[in-house]
Amino acid sequence: TTYSSFHAHAFAFTAPSNSTVLIETDASIQALRHGKTWAFQCHPETTIFFADALARAIRGDFDGTVLAETAGFFTRNGVDPNKLERDARAADASALTIGHGIGTGFAAVCRGDA
């Protein structure tokens, strides 16, 4: 399954042996499970609400949801707020499905069911 993932980093890592890669992009691993340990580079929890607030902040409209430093990071890295909004809406349905699956799986591990 392919879906868009929100991430803001320049770091990558190699999966330890005996781990399961959960999400991977052409650039790096974004999520994996190693036994009962889960690791995420991406942000599957990002919502349309946050993406819209970030786009507004990149444009200079701060409502307190996004810090100026965060908006500055995305501005310096050339993020187009219009593209951010479009991409977030295009990815919303699949991101919700993936996010639900991650949450359900993680809850099962916490309960000892997995």
C-alpha cells in the first residue's frame, strides 16, 4: 500500500536484523517494529487541522497552533503552503486508515495481545 506521510527530518536509519519495516519511502525507513519496540520517523498522526495550521503559519498567519520556529523550518526548506494543503487532503483517507492500523497494532502490543 502506498500513502503520503508527513515528515520533517534529514535523518535515516537502517533496520536492525529481525525487525519488520512498517513504512518505507524511496529515501529511508519511516517506521519499523523490533519485537515489542516501535520506531517512527514519519508522523502518521498528522491531521488536516495541523496541516492547515502549518500552511497558515508558513504564510505568516500564526494562531498559536504552530510555533514560529516550526514554520521557519518549513519555510527555510522550501515547503509550499498551497502544495502542503493539497497533499494533506489527497492523503487524508489513506493516512486515516494507516494511522488507525498503527494505533490498533500498538494498542494490542501494550495490552499484551501481540
